[in-house]
Amino acid sequence: MKLYWKDQLPFILFYLLQVLLVPPLYWLTGEDRPLSIMLYGIALSTVVLLLYLGYRYAQHRRLYAALSNPKRMLEEHLVSLGDTPLPEAIHELLQLIDRQYQDQINLHVRRMDQHIVFMNRWVHQMKTPLSVIQLSLEDLEDEAAISIQEELERLRRGLEMVIYTSRLDQFEDDFQVEPLVLSKVVSESVAENRRLFIRRGIKVNIQINPNFTVYSDAKWLMFMLTQILTNAVNYTSGTDKTVTLSSQHIGTDLVLNITDQGIGISPEDLKRVFNPYFTGERGRQYHESTGMGLYLVREICNRLGHTVELQSKLGEGTTVQIAFHNSDHLQK
């Protein structure tokens, strides 16, 4: 209603100006009309104007209601705005814009799907030469082979990050929640990354009750643990350091703590570590961070119904906490 009156305001002002010009016009022409006659004419024309405005509002009521609340209009997806020429013309224009927009979206989706298919095929093709190199390195024990082995594992982790990132948009079609023994999943993840721990001289301390069960997806959970453990190792300098994996009860949740003795994160970077491509001061210093690991961990946790938090102090280390809200942590 307010938008209608704003739209009709120039017309009403023009009418008022016209009414004010009537008495001077009579006076200039020398016609001595009684004041009551002039007022009667003004009142009659005002009534006609009000009837016109009411009729016009009734015709365009749906149009003005839709324009006053565009969000609702989008939710109702271009409902009819009326049967008069102006609402019909606007409705046809909006339909044309919507069709063009949908065509652009569909084209973008097709291109993204093709890109994802290409990336997935490329990653799988790259795994074959990596496996061949891995087999060739098993017969070598010199320092060069160790260095190549380290770079090979970095390549493998990078390829895994690419493929998991591409699958994130289709997460609903690629996960299966089931009860998992937390200590078993953690042990498998540590074993998978054992070479990284050995090369850096970092110990692992697992303090998780073997009876604790959580509900999650094994594949995605293993990927998250690999990202966190890799960060814990990469940002730990020196030997005889330990990465501790423990569990604790917080209310009805079972929380997995992954604590390292690394360089820590500065307070100003703590709020941004889960942002994509954010490496922070320490990440740029060690040249190990891609800025995607913790971002992917948070996105996967959100989709699985978990919660991830991070606590850190400079020079003392970092603790990543994953809270499993649907868990069975009662001892059997």
C-alpha cells in the first residue's frame, strides 16, 4: 500500500495544483462564481479522483504487494501479478529474465560437472605413476630415495585433497554414517601416516578407550584425521616431540583431542584458520600450508553433524577438538 501511494504521489500533487488554479482562473475571466459552486466542483472532482485511485489500486494490488516484498515474490517463483496490461508485461519480463538466468545456471553447472569429472579422472591417472615410483623406491635406501619418498607422499596427499575437495559439493551422494570404533579409526590413520612421523622424529601417544563408538563416515573421518595429523607434524620443529590423541566427555558428546607440541598459532590468526586458502603467518613461514586442510575439516564436520574447534598458544602447540554429538561412549 505504501509503495502504491508513493507511485501515485506525483499524480495527486499535479491534481492539487490544478485545483488551486481553478479560483484564479475564474477571477481572471471575470466570472463571479459563488464560492459554494467552486467548492462543489472541487469536491466532485476529488470524489472522482478517489474512485479512480481505488480502482487503480484494485487492478494493481498484487503487483504492488509483490514489489513491496521481493523476497516473498522469489519464494513464490513468479506468480501472476494481475490481468491488466502493466502487470502482465512485468510478469512476462520477469519470466524472460528467469529463463535466461536458469539457462546460465544450467550452463555453469554443466561446466562445473565436466570440470569435476576431468579432475577426478586426472587424479586417478596420476595415482598410477605415483604407485610405480613408490615400487621403484622400495629397492633404494640412499638419502636421495628418502627425499623422493617424502615428496611422493606430499604429491599423494595433494591429490587426495583435490579429489576430496571436488567431492565436497556432492557430499550427500558420497557418505555413509555408521558406528565406528574411534580408537580403531585413529590407529589406522596414524599407521597410514607413520612414515611422516618417523621422518620427523615425532612420537604418537594414543589415549582413547577402545570401547568408545562414534557415528560417522569412515572414509571422510580418515581424511579429516590425516589433514589434522599432517598439520601437527608439519608445524612441529625438532625431535622428541609428541602428538597426543585423546578423548573426553563433554556433556553428552564424545570429543576427540589432537594435541601437538608445535609452533602454535598467533591469536590474530585463530579466528581465520578455518577460512579457505588462509595460511597465516606461521603457514607462510614454514611453506607447508595450502590453506585448505582445516577448511575441508570444518566443511566435512558440518555435513556429518560434528563440531570442530581449535585452541592454540604460540610456542606451546595446538589442540584440535572434534565433537561427535551422536556417540556411544559408555564402557561396555
